[in-house]
Amino acid sequence: MPVPIPSFKEADLPARKKSLVKMMGPGIVMAGLAIGSGELIMWPWITSIVGAQLLWAAAIGIFLQLWINIEIGRWSIVTGESPFTGMVRVIKTIVYVWVFMIVVGKFLPGWARETGIALRDLIFGPGHSSPPWAWTALVFAAVAAILFGPKVIYKAVERSIMFLIVVIVVGLIYVVWEIGSMDLFMAMWDGVTNIFDFPDFPVPVFADDGSIRDELSFSRFFGAVVFAGAGGLGNLYYAYYLREKGIGMGARMPTLMSAAHKHETKEMDTGFLYPETEENQKRFRDWFRYVVTDQVLFFWLLGSVTMFLFIFGALAVLHPIGLVPDRGSLVWDLASILEESMGTSGRYIFLVVGMAALFSTQLGGVDGGSRIFSDLLHTNFKFGKWFKLEQWYLILVSTTMIIGTFSVWFFEQYDIAGLDFLFISALIGGFAMAVYVPLLLYMNLTYLPKSARPGWINIFFMVIASAMYIGFAGYTIYTKVVDVFFNSA
């Protein structure tokens, strides 16, 4: 059974002493986490099938995640602790749900596989005989070098993702410059504004011989909405990055250091609440403005721009000729977006942009997922105290890489490709959000000081988000049950 969570300690909220510019980082890391999932692969893939028809869902998905991240930031700056710890305060046994989801997620390394395949195609071209698992292992080795090289892990993640985002944004601007037109922008605008315009699911994808080689199902559409942004448990990484940056009460929490370096170890699993003084209320408002600014500028605006630029490329080049990227060669097929205007060199430029996008997500995913799992084990179980938090992090990062490489090798035997990994991850993430989004709202309304609780606008959008994820999850279960029933009848 999980161990009891200690009560909050009381402490004043630290004052903000740095400018917003010097505190940049957490929102950019979250944008980097988001770019390589729905932005690069899922929404361009969907757009290649149905055109601009479903872009309204992408816009709604990332907009609602903005409000979710703001509420995650609210919890973090007031308490300094993980939202998972807060959820265990509400429902003790829910820790098993998160442990199960994280373990399953470790067998779905879609981003590492696709990064490796893109690198292989960049060097040797498509169809090379070298196995995907070997290239996946190479990507994981690069992740390990970043995570375990510097003494402070977060700084390495932040700087690496900032560099990758520069590559992605510059590359995407170049793409639009090469293939852009006002007619395409107007088509995208129509797709964003025609809300609730659905195709008839499932939408078949035909092969050259007329057979159905794939399909856009409702569950895949749901997964793409989930990954229009960070998606799934990825949104909750934000709390850890705020803490690492010393934002709000996170300044009182220790930094996660690399176990590969000698240093003084400090640990603290649970957080604080501030007394309702005028000064603490003022400091909260100051920190909260930072969170809102950070998320609006970097997660929502930057994330939306990159997502719609990738979609723009698919709408301009892939959809008109009916080219739907194959689930086994996603980035190579997407790279034909630039080949039309620039020839072979354009395809390789896009491959570099795609690799940067995928690698930024994989780096953030390994780091954030290992932080979450380390926190869950160390905080909630007796055996979790057998190792220090940083030691758990080292164990879990290493385990993620081994399991991920093995998983790619194993599922290749059953023709499970990168797109399958990503959509399964997204579907699981959607079920996770159906659970934690309403729980997060409840936590912020009941545990936080009155001056820090969400107002009616935030409550409204969190209720809308909760209803959407619960509704989509419920409908997905319903359709699967109906399919099973009729197939067995």
C-alpha cells in the first residue's frame, strides 16, 4: 500500500527577484515536448487524408491545454510539489493508475524510433536494411549523453531544446516561404472556424492497388486532439520544470542533480502552503503572471505556430496529390513537402527539421517521464526510500532506454510501426487527461489558500477540458465495446 503523504508545511512564498527574460525556459521546454508529437506527425498525417476539415480540433486541443498548464503552474508555484502528490492526497490508490500508465508508456518509444529512422534515411536514403532498433538505440545514447553529461540535468534539457526549437522554427519559416500562398492560408482559416465539422469515421487510406492500407479512426482523431500540445502526462512535466527553475515555492525544493557527479544530496518530496498575508498574496499574483505569460507566449503561441506550419506543408503538398505518409516511413514521406519546390536538397532539409522536432520530444519525454516515475516511487512507497531520488532517476532513464530499444525490436516482428506507437501513446494519454484534469481543478479549489484559487474563467475552461476528455474517452470505450459485440455476434 502507498505510504501516507505528510501534511503541507507552512512557509512564506519566496519573492520574485529575476526578470521574466531570465526565467524563460519551462514554457519553451514544454513547446519542444509538444512539437514532435501531434505537430510534426499526427496532424500533418490527418491533413493529408481529410485536408483542413479537422483543424478546428487541433486549435481547440492546444487552447484547452493552455488552461490545463496554467492550473498545473498554479499548483506548482503555491506548493512546490508535484501534482501527482496532490492527487494522491485526494485519492490514495490513484498512484497505481499512474504507475501502470507510465510502465505501459515505456514500451511505446515512437519518437525515438522515428528520430532514428529519419537519421537513417538522411544518411542512407529510404529502405536501408539496417534495423530500426539499432537506430533507436543510437538516439537513446544521444539522450543519455545530454541527461548525464552536465551536473544539473534541467539546464542541459533546457539548452538542448532551445537550440532544437530554433532549428525547427527557422526551418518551418523557410518551408512556408517556399510553398506558401494566400489560398492555402484561407483554406486553413476555414478549417479552424468550421467547428464540429466531422468526416465519416473511419476514413480509409487506399493503397495503389485499391486496397485499404490504413484508416483514420475516431480513436486516432482523439489521440491527435490529445497530442495537439504536450498531451497525456506530458503536461504535468511543467510542474517539475517550474520547480527546477526556482519558480514560486519551487525555490524551496532541491534541484535534481545527475547521479554521475559528486555533490551534496538534498531531498524533499512534499511541499508548502503560504499563510494568507498581504505580502504572500502579492507575491502569488506576481508569480502567477509569470506562469500565464510563459504559457501564452511559449506553449500556446509558439506551439500553435509550429503545429499549423507543419499542417500548412501537408495541406499544400501532400493532400492535393493524395499522398498519405506511410506509417513505416513517416518523416521521409513528410519530407516530400520541400522536395517539390527544391528537389532532393529540400527533402533533406525537411528531414533535419523533422529530426530536431522528434528528438526534442524524445529528450523531454525521457527526462519528464523519469522525473514523474522517480517522484511517484520515492514519495509513495516504502521501497522508494531504498534509493535517493537522483538514483531512481538514473535507474529509470536507463531502464527506459533498454525497454524502448527492445520494444522496437520486438514489435517490428509484428509489423507495429512508429505511427502505431504514437497513436497508442496518445490514446492512453487521453484517458490519463480524463482523470487528472478534473482532479487538478478539485485540488486547486480545495487545497490552496483562497487567494490562490482559480477564478471563474479558469474554472470554465477546465470544466470544458474535463468534459471533452471524459467524453472522448467514454465514446472511445463505447465504440470499442460495440465493435467487439458486433464482430462476435
